Amino acid sequence: MLEAFKALANPVRMQIMRWLREPDREFADYEPIADRRVVGVCVSHIQARSGLAQSTVSSYMAALERAGLVRSTRVGKWTHYRRDEERLRRLADAIGEQL
């Protein structure tokens, strides 16, 4: 749980998680490489939307993945990310039990 809190403590990573909640709406300006609901959002689209350097976005996404908040899928040369909704539900339940 602590790793997830650390990952979400960064405001940009938190914003990315919000964007990934509704990928079709939040990334409508970007032509999908694959089905966003199945494989997620291409890291290049996350990078473009955030305006951050590719290396920064990759680092942020790696932190979210290590925390178990997102899952990655390779499609050709591109990495796509989607929220791990089951893990997020378990985290929310654990928070409720702790408070």
C-alpha cells in the first residue's frame, strides 16, 4: 500500500491516473494505435498530453507499474498503459479497513 501512496503523491502521476480512468475521452485528440480499452494508452500520447520529456513520462509510468496501479502492454514498438482496476479496488478496500 505504501508503494502506491508514494507513486500517487506526485501530482503528475495522479493526473495520469485520472486520464487513464477514461482513456477514450481524455485522449480523444490522439489517434489510437490499438484499442485503448484493451491495451491502454500509448506512452507517446501520455507524453504528448503531459508535455513532459519522454524519459520523465517513462520514469513516472514505471513507478506506477511498480506500485501495481497500471499494467503495460507492448504493441509493436510502443508501450501502452492501462489502470489495474482490480488492484485499485483492493487498495481502496484496504484503505477503508485501515481508517
